[in-house]
Amino acid sequence: MAIRMPHIIQARQILKRSLSNGGSTPASMDIPKGYFAVYVGEQEKKRFLVPVSILSEPRFQELLHQSEQEFGYNHPMGGITIPCSEDVFTDLTSRFGVF
């Protein structure tokens, strides 16, 4: 029997909303299976591909909730915009072993 945590389920729903909003754009076509695109940066947004396994991390889930509040999930390039600087994002994801 699988144990499901509400935060992981909620993070998956957020990701599905993001992908369904921009799933037909050319930028979303080059995303490998098991990854999703996020856009990070204060002035100019930089695109990162992160594994879906990061969705189980509570700190990343907090970023997703901040993203929903600030930007929503309708990014024109088919990804999620994360409300933080590149340095903060790469530092956080490196702790998870992503980069």
C-alpha cells in the first residue's frame, strides 16, 4: 500500500496545471521525460530543467506556492516562474543533488 503525502499530491497538481497551460509550445517539446522547466531570475529569466523528484522536497514546494501566488501558472514558454534569484535557486537545488 502506497503512502501519499498531501504536499506531494498538491505539487503534482501544480505541475500538471503548468504543463497543460504551455504544453503545446515549442520550448516544451525539448523537455526530457521526468523533468520540467522552471524560469528563475529577478530581471532576466533563465530556464532550468529540474527532475520531477524535486517535487517531494518541502522547500521546493514552498517555492511552488510562492510562484502560484506571485505569477500564476500561465508562463508563455510553458514552464513555471520561480520568484527568487538564480543564485538562491541553484543553491537550494544543489542541496537536493539536482545541479
